[in-house]
Amino acid sequence: MYFVKRLMYAVPLLLIISALAFGLVRMAPGSPFDRERVPASPEIERQLKAKYHLDEPVIKQYGRYLNDLLHGDFGVSTKYRNHTVNDIIEQALPVSMLLGGLAFCFAMAIGLPVGFITAARKGQWPDVIGGLLSLLTVCIPSFVIAPLLILDFSVKWNLLPVGLWGTPARMILPTLALGMFFVGKVARLFREGMISAMQSEYVRAARAKGLGETTLLLKHACRLAILPVVSFAGPMLADLLTGSFIVENIFQIPGIGIFFVNSTSNRDYTMEVGLALLYAILLVLLNLLVDFIYTLLDPRVKYE
């Protein structure tokens, strides 16, 4: 029942987000037709505005947009005029999902072991080195990591292709650039979770029963320590799936991010609102999934 209520509450939330996005993009200066190669005459621009209903009051435009949304239609792009926003999402979202999924797996595969080792060796040299590496990855943003990776692995050593998409070799550098930032966050969350779990009564009782330290850490402490990481995983995955704007632009990957950036500079109203709403939908659904997984990992958690 709780999850059904959450889905019901998500509907007005998404309506508010769509209204804000719809209003804000129209408040920005400029027009979708300002960046044409050949400036349109006033008559042609009037016809274009009539075609896309931009000559109507904003309230009426929003009502028309909501009606299209109820039928699963995000509208027609004013930049890619032979394509709808649905076409762009269908084409670009799988690319962003693959890149985000790879970066997510990379962050978990490196962050969890680092967090485990630093917690198990608290105060020792592995903890110090792991803490420094975690802090370093968190402090360096993706737009700094990406050019450095290209400079070293592509230009200097000629080991990996510079950009684009389609082959496993071309996926390595974007995955590293996007996932490196989250490695430190996952490691630090898991480390703190492990330290807190080791001090809990649940783990102390298991230790009193004579369980070995390794079994205690892997079988009991990890189950509690992973909960903060799970809470962070929902927003992180949503961000990785649709928020890789800079990385996709640097590596020229045809994902959602590059279309979102271009829609902003091109004043592509329907594309901007559609992709913003897509991100909101993914964030709501992934947070709901996280809550469900949380109850599976910790039966003590009850949602009402």
C-alpha cells in the first residue's frame, strides 16, 4: 500500500515539475528560430510559431502539452523538425543507460572493496591511502578527469580511442570519467556504514557467539553497512543515466546528455521540458526501487 501511495503522490509532483520546466524555458530570452542559418522573414517566423502553437498564450500551450503527455507524446522538436522528442529519447536513452550502467558497476566494483578494506583496517595505512584516494576522486569533477584520460591514454600512449561510441574500447574512457567521481562517495559511505555496523548490538551479539572476524564482517556487518550505499544508489543511478551531459559532450557520445545541452542552446522548448521530465520520472522510480530494496535488506524497516 505504501508504494502505491508513493506512486500516487508522484503524479502531482511530476505535474509541478512539468509546469515549472515549461514556464522557465519560455521565460528565457530568445526563440527556437533565432539560430537558423538563414534568418527567417517575419512572415515565415509567424508561420513557424503558428505551426508549433507558440503564438498561443502560455497557459493554452501548457494545456495542449499536458494533453499530449496523457497520450505518451512529449511533443515535436523545434530543432530536429523531422523527429519527435519520443524519437530522440528512443534513440539516445539506451546509449546513456549503457554508459550509466557501466559507470555504476565500475563505481560499485571499486568503491565497495575500498570501503570494506579501509573500515577493516581503520587507523592503519590502508585506511589512510584509501581515504586519500576517495577524497581525491570526490574532489576532481568529471570534466577534469575526462581530458586527463584522453591526454594520457589516447594522445600520449595511444592505447584507447579518443571518443565516439559503439565498440567496447570506446566505452572504457567515458566509463572511467563518469564513474570515478562516484567511487569515492561509495567508498566513504560504505566505510562509515561498516564502522557503524561493527559497533551495533547485532554484530556484537554475533561476535559473542564466537564467529570469526571474517565471517562477522562479510555475513553480518556488510548487510547493515550496505544500507547507506543503497539509499545513495537511487539518485546516483538516475544521475548517471541522464546526467552525464559533460562526459557525453567531451567524448561526443550520442546520448541524452548531448541532446539536452544542445536543446538549451537551441531554445528547443519541447526537448528541454521532455528531457527534464524524463529525469524526474527516472528519479522517482529509482527512489521507489531503492525503498523496496531497503526493506528486503533490512526487515526491521517498515513503511506505512
